[in-house]
Amino acid sequence: MKSEKVKKLKSEKVKKLKSEKVGVFGPKLVCGLFPALLFVAFFAGASFAQNLSVSSPNKRLRVEFALNADGAPRYSVTLDGKAVLLESMLGLVREDADFSAGLKLVAASKPEAVRDRYELLTIKRRLNDYRATRVVYQLRNAAGKNIEIVFQVSDDGVAFRYRFPETDAKTYRIKEEKTSYRFPSDAKAWLQPMAKARTGWKESQPSYEEYYEQEIPVGTPSTLGAGWIYPALFRSNEIWALVSESGFARNYCGTRLGHDSTGGEYRVAFPDPLETRSSAEPVNPESTLPWATPWRIVAVGTLATIAESTLGTDVAPAAVAKADALAPGKASWSWVLMGDNETKYDTQKRFIDYAAAMNWQYCLIDALWDTQIGYEKIKELTDYARTKKVKIILWYNSAGDWNSTPQTPRGRLLTHADRMKEFARLKEIGISGLKIDFFGGDGQSFMNYYIDLIEDAARFGFVVNFHGATLPRGLERTYPNLMTMEAIRGFEFVTFEQRNADNEPTHSAMLPFTRNAFDPMDFTPVALERVNSRITRRTTSGFELALSVLFTSGVTHYAETPEGMAKAPDYVREFMKRVPRVWDDVKFIDGYPGRFVVLARRAGKQWFIAGINGGDAEKTITIDPRRFAGAGAFELIEDGAGGNLSFANRTIRADRPFTVTLRPRGGFVATGGKP
């Protein structure tokens, strides 16, 4: 009788918890709730022979979980019965205890429905509705210490994390994470190699700006010997999978996929020991208990699934404060095409006028403003910009002694006291945002440094853009003043060297499926006229125009100058004035990573369709406007017959499919519906 009462009480607690949102759970709260989540499924301390599983709400995606004969946790993933991940490893090794083998299953929760609805202004969809099925497995090692593995399976992917449920003020350290992703042997991969720490120009690596290796066989060792950066894209049996991580707090490092992936099995790897702010600060994870790790995420499905998924923010912690609806925007920026020497008063005033004329919200004043303009004159520019309804973003060098980058202002943001002094001065001047450059890796101390900068900036109402930095990993959801991060070989590299211009078409055609799939990306696109006297541009003006829609960023800094924009046709300038700051939805139309991509984005009742061709041959795309209910006729801008700044425009009927023929390395945009 007593056991029946216990079962009834636990059942009632489980039902009550089903109404909770995953996004509001912090690590301590989640761990504290675990006893209420448990389904009474004790196995008398013995390992279990049968597999346990959890499926997505639509039942198509399935995760199998088991302990092998050595008590090591394993999992696999299938979609419609087809293998996505073969048997792969799970587990952690702390300095004081091993949680990767010799484990016993203590209990498993019943599958629980999870739902989280949230608003986010800096990604590809403003309103998001995350639905998943959650199961928690409680495991115990031979020493009697517990670990929990939490799976959440949604229709578009798998997320899982580890939790240590005990409470202890002692600091614990993780030596190794055993997590792996083993793909079928015929799978192909699109992967960005990780650069070795403190190499390259002024020891500024890793800056996360390497070219992706495209469609390589799984198991290929990383080209630079330091592993692969997230997101990592894979294809097997016509199923696509995008691997990344999300849900950061202050108690973990950023990770990557390891250098060696023999047999197509990719292991999660910790940063190089050099990826720390100082020798006294942590690289590998350390924390008190309870302790929850970031989520390991795998978006799974078609290319449309990858292009439309928001899994990377779905599992990130909820916002610590409400986002400012006016924070996202577009920006003028002189540096990318004009360089350091034009960070001067008269040029920046001209770019403020340019932003105002284009209805853009920001003007970014880049490196060396402190010596070539000065605080007093920056205040004059800020006051002038305010009369034009333009906000100013200022550049800073984040660096301490982890690199020797010389650009200034440098070293003024290293400590909380430094930041409070500098930010108070900037607030008095009227500055609205910060671009902070030259970080040093993914060690836990650097992940905390990012959070320190974001939190301190938020105290003063500043928006933030990180350059020479890691990828966001969902931080933009938790901290809505984080507008964007670089972590990509962006347009500035096109201005440096011809080979970068040569690679831009295929590189750009891959990014909506990889780096820019979940998180905002500061590629700094759209150079309509030219690059510079040393570089021959390989893309058409239509290609460059399309990037204003294809790439998403909370603040997008456009490369084109006032003079170049003035030479474009009126309808092109009007289009650039109307590109939305916030997107309500996205639909995948067609594409293949590195070859071509066509996406449709919605803002309010208006649809923006954009496409680019990364190849050297013409490509014809068919689009059915009837997919976009109520859009009305579409106004199409495509490449003209001439060279730079050659465009053509036409009106497209919305009641039947139409075709667009993309020139080699060309592009188009089309708009329909009411603004």
C-alpha cells in the first residue's frame, strides 16, 4: 500500500513538471528537481541489458541509450530508421572520479514533453516554439558518485548534457569528455579546421577564420592538427546533421571536435592549454556542485531542416533581461574598404551621413580612433550622429598578454574596474555599442571573459560585437545585448589577398548551412562596386546584394562606401534601405553547401527571397511564390549584362512559378508583400 502511495505521489509531481519551460531552468534548479522527474525504475545496482530510447514528438527521430558490458554509456541516433549516428560514446572523467565506465543505471525518468516559446531578435526567426521529449538517466559509478545524462529530442534534432546532482562547495575539475559522434563510413563532412593557439599574425590565433574543408570523407584528420570548429556539417544516406554546442554558463570551456576521427568517430576535445587569459586561470572545466555542462546538439534532417532550425538557441538559457526592440540594426563602416588611415574625423562624419541617408541605425568607428580622433572629437561625432538619429559603435582591442596585436585602444577592458571606468566615460560621451577584437581561445577563462564583457556592457546599455572571437554558442539568447560575433573568414579577408576573393563564392554559399545556421555572424557583406586596386572581385554585384538577406546578424556592418552606393541604381539603394533589422521567419527553397543557396526570409507581411550561385556555370532556379501566402507580386533585382554595378529589375507574377537564371558567381533578390 505504501509503495502505491509513493508511485502516485511521484506521478503527480511528473505531471506538474510537464508545464515547466526548459529555457528557465538554471543548472542548480534542474538538478534540484531530479527526484521529482524520476520514474521508479531501479535495477538493484546491476547493469542493464536492454536499450532505452527516446523519440521526437513526431516519432521520426530516435535516440537509443545503453550501457555496454564495461558499464560505459553509449548512444545512437536514427531518423526514420536510418542511421544518423552509429554507436557513440558518452561520459566524463573528473580528476576525482571516472564517469565514463563502470557505471550502473540507478533510474530513468518517464519521457516528458518539453515546450519553450521565446523571442529573439538577432537570429533568423523572431518568435520560436521549441518542443521536445526529455528523458533523464541517473547513473552511479563504483565509488557511489552520481551523474545524470539528459536527452531532449525535438523534431529537428538531438540535445544532451551531463549533470552532477550533489551539492558541494568544493571545486571539481573535468580532465576529459568522452562524448563522440560516429558517422557511417560513407558520410561526407564540411568542417572548419581549428588553428593552433598563439600562432599566426601577432600570435592572434585562434581567430576562427579558416576556410571550411568541403565535402571531405569522414575520418579525414584536421588540416592544422588542432581539430575542427563547430558547427560541423555531415551528410550520409541523404540525411544531414549539424553538430554544435549551446547553453553556456561560467563553469565550462568551449570545445571542438578532435583532430583524430578514425573510422568517422569525432571526439569532443578541450582547448589547447595556451587558450587561457593567464596561467592562473582555468582552461578545462571546473566548478562547484551541482554542475550542468553545456548542451551537445545535433540538428538532423534535410537541408531545409538545417537551414530553418533554431536548435542552437532553443536549448540556451533564457534571457537574463528583456531585449531592446531597437537594438538590432544596420551599420555603415569605413574600415573594411578604406583601412586604418581613414579612421579620422572627417571620414567618420561622412559615414554618419551615409548611415542616416540609408536609414541605418549605426556607424562603426574602428581601430585607432583613440589616437587619430580622440575622446573629445568622438563626443562631437556622437553628438552630431544623434541629430541624424544614428548611434555610434566604437572598436576596442581586448588583448592582454595572450597576443601582441598593436591596434589601440588596447588593454582598457581587462578587468571589471577597467571596464567600469571606461564604460562610464563612453556612456557620458553617448556611445551605444562596442566592437571588441582579438581574443585568445576557448578556455574557461576566456568564456568567462566574454560573459564579463557582455554583462558589464549591459549595465550601460551597450550592444556588443565580438571579433577575432569564438562562435556565440547561443549566448545571444541569454544576453540579448550581444548582437553578433565574427568567427568566420569574412569579407575583410577578400580585401587582403586575391585567393580569398577567389574563394568567396563557394565559401559564402556554404555559410547558411554551417556557421550562420544557428548564431549571428558578422561577415560584413555587400561590396557592390569593387574591392580595391589590388583585388579582382570574383562575385557579381547581384551576388553581393543577395548577402544582405542570406546572412543574419544582430548588427550588420555593410562594406560598401557612400561613393560606391551612390553609383548603384535607385532601386538598389532603396532595397538596401529596406532590408529588415529583424526577421520573423525563414524558408529554405533550394541549395547545396558550397554550390548555391536560395532562402526566403519574412519580416512582418513582406517576404525577401535571395539566392547566390557559388559555381562557375549558369544555374537556373525555379521559385513558386504561392508558398508565400499573401505576398502579392514580387519585385526582382538580378545581375545585368554589364560588369560592376550592373543590375536589372522586373516584376514577377505571384500566381505561378517563375525562374531566375543566376550568372556564374551571381545572385538575386526579390521582395513581395506589404512592408
